[in-house]
Amino acid sequence: MSRALPALIGLVALVLWAALAARLPEVLLPLPIEVGRALLKQGPRLGEASLTTAFAALTGLGIAAVFGGAAGVLFARSPALERAFAPYTLLLQTVPVMAIAPLLVVWLGYGLKVSVCTAALVSFFPILTATVAGLRATPPDQLDLLRLYGATEAQTLWLLRLPSAAPFVFAGLRSSAGLGVIGAIVGEFVGSNGEPVSLGYLVLRSARSADTPLTFAAIVASTALALTFYATLRRVETRLIGAWHPGAS
Amino acid sequence: MAEGASEAAPAPRVRLDAVRFVWPSGEEILSGLSLELAPGQVVALVGRSGCGKSTLLRLAAGLSTPTGGVIDVGDARRAFVFQRPNLLPWRTVAENVALPLTLMGEQDPAAVASALAQVGLTDAAHKLPQALSGGMQMRVSIARALVSQPTLLLLDEPFSAIDALTRARLHSELGQILDERGLTTLLVTHDLHEAALLADRVIALAGPPLRVLLDVPVSLPAPRGRRDLYDPRVGALVHQLRAALDLDTPP
């Protein structure tokens, strides 16, 4: 029953969507079958666009993981440093990426660089906060154990704090995976000229030309991309820490 | 209990002289406590929860710094067994046992194997801790404490979270290890029978600030087994400790 329920909810939503779409013009809400047709017809183009967006989102996520993780280690080690940089890291989280994207186009020009940057910007904060929280959640008894045997700071970080923080970091990465796709698409809205074709570009172009089935098809592809990232990270997490962290198995 | 430890480093004499410990909040836990443990002596500290005995153990371990006084453990190699097994869940049993050696920059698979054999866990070497029962995890924790060839062993209520049957088995195993190795040992426990079975000397404490209510030797030959629980001398000792700790009166 628990496995059938999500499918049932999806089916009901599809029926409701079809019922509503039948009463509205296609330009406002296309029938699910029309979206399916667009997916099939534009399959190669959507595939190419998905690859472009996936590349931008993954590169952005990678950059955010490196810098967010490193900043997390530094902040966890030094609360004074964290306090000094807190307003600026918070700024990254609170300033709408849509507002920054046009500036990035001015600075970096059109192309992938903009969407990589926006993906990195929105992915950075969850990774940073998760790393700091994870490193600070190391059980005190385990810290005492290492202290008892004269562990150096590097040994404590490598042998205890980082493995102990891994479940937190993976949770941050999973949150950032979805955000990274959104960030990349927002960057593509502003910074893509269609070379190479990307999901953000397709959404924008198809909406402008009232090709609503293609807009929906691109949205479906974006969602599938975010879900794939999430599921892949979940799988990596299970593979790496699932044996000892019950939440990851 | 020092027989059989001739190959290992000599067990240290532990001396606490007028030791004070005050929390930053101002609460005084130790106010000039003095205590001496002879080399190879197993001393049990018993007392009500919160009296400060675990703080005393942490001070002896070097995990807390005294506000005043002197703690002299000589050049003891210290090992600590925590209330919970405190194993690192991502490391296998053997890797957990090897942790003190890893931290000291040493590699000694034979010592790890020997420590695991001593607690009867050779077959579990490659398992992760969560695959073991609570009692087995505690035995891993004891093996980890023994692997670095300590001369001073500090145990903080090591069997408090373990069922009675496993505890009985662990008492016997630990008693044998202490007898073989001749380590100077400080054992914090709430279990007066455990104190009588494992220790050469039992100190009843009250506090804070921590003060000695009773300091008595245990006059039974070691190692002791479960049947010694029925020895009238154990009964008399437990009775004496209960009276000193006023355990028959609700707190």
C-alpha cells in the first residue's frame, strides 16, 4: 500500500490536470498527452538541453561543495571567523539569485559561466551550514577519547570530525542538488543565448512563443534532472556511509 | 594484583594532593581532596550520582584541568573506558581497537589481535560496531583501552548500561585482565557488588564538594568470581558501604 500510494496520488493529479486542461485553451494549460507528445517529439533537443543544464548544475554544485565545505571547516574551528563572515554568507542566501544573474551576464558574458555561477551561489549556503552543524555535532565523549591519546587537530578532523559530520554534509548536498538545478535554470533564463541549448533557454523561448506543451516538457525534464541528482546522491550516501549510518541506508 | 605483569612497564603510583576543581559557574566539585593509589592497586570509587566521582576520574585522565592542587601519575600511559562503548561507527572493530595506536603513529596488528583475543572477539574483528550487542561493544571498548599497553586504567561506570547476565561475564573477564596485567586502576561505579568483586580497595564518596566517607580494603583473594558474591565478607563490605553512603535513606 505504501508503495502504491504515491503512484495513486500521481494518477489522481494527472486526471485532475487532464480534466482542467480540457476546459482551458492549450496555451494556458496543455493536456498531459500533449506534453507527452512534446517530450517525444523534442526528445533529442530536450536531452541536449538537459545535459547542458546538468553540466552547469553539477559544476556549480561541485564548486559550492569545495568552497562551502572548506568554509564550513574553518567556521566550525573558529566561531570568531564565523561571526565575522556570517553577514556576508547570509547575504549569499538572501539576495535573490534572479537579481544577481543579470550582473553576472555583465561581468562574465553570455554562456555557461553564468549558470554555473548561479548554481554555485544557491548551492553554497546549505552545504556550508550543514558542514558547520555536522562538525560541531561531534559527540564530546569521542572528542575526549581522541584527546586522551594526544590526537593532533588534523587527526581529530580527519579521523573523527569529518566522518562524524558526513551524514550532515550529505543532507546539505541533497538539499543543494535540487537548488543547483534551479540556480542553473535561473542563470540560463538570463545568461543563455541558446548556444548550447539549455533547459532554462527552452522554458523561456517556448513560453514566449506560446509553445506551452514544450514549456511543460522542459519543466518535466528539469524536475527529472533534480530528482536524478537527489537519487544519485542518496545512492552515493548509502554506498559510503549507509553501513554505519541508519538514516542513509 | 601486580603478578604476571613483569614484561610490561611498571604500574604507576597515583597521587592526588589537595586537588580542587571548580566549574566556571562557581560550583566547587573538589575542595582539596588528597588520595593515593599504590602501583597496581585497583580502587573503586562509589557514591551517589552527581557527587563528583566522574570529575575526579576525568582529572586523573588529564581530560580536565584541576583548579588547584597536584595530580601526579608519573609517566603513566593512561587508558579510559567510558560509560558507553564510545566506538567510532565507521571503523571496524579492529580499526576501533587500533585507534590509540593510530593516534600515536604506531601500527601493531599483533597487539590489536591480542587485545581482541583477550576479550574473546577475534571473530568480530572485521565487523562494524552496530553489528555487535551492547556487551560485545563494551568488550571492544576494553580491548581498545588495553591495546596501547596502559599502566593506568580509568573506568567510568563501564557496565552501567549492560544487562545483568552480560555484566556478570564482563566482571569475570575484566577481573582476570586486571589480575594478569597488574594495572593501577580507578573504577567509578554505582554497583557495590561490582566494586567488591573487582577492587582491592573501595572508597565511598559524597559531595559535592567531594569528600571521603569510607576507605576500606577488600580482603578477598583475586581474581574473584560470581560465587564470591555469596562470601560473607562481601556481604559485610556491601553493608558497610551502604551504611556509609546512607543508601537506605531516600536522597
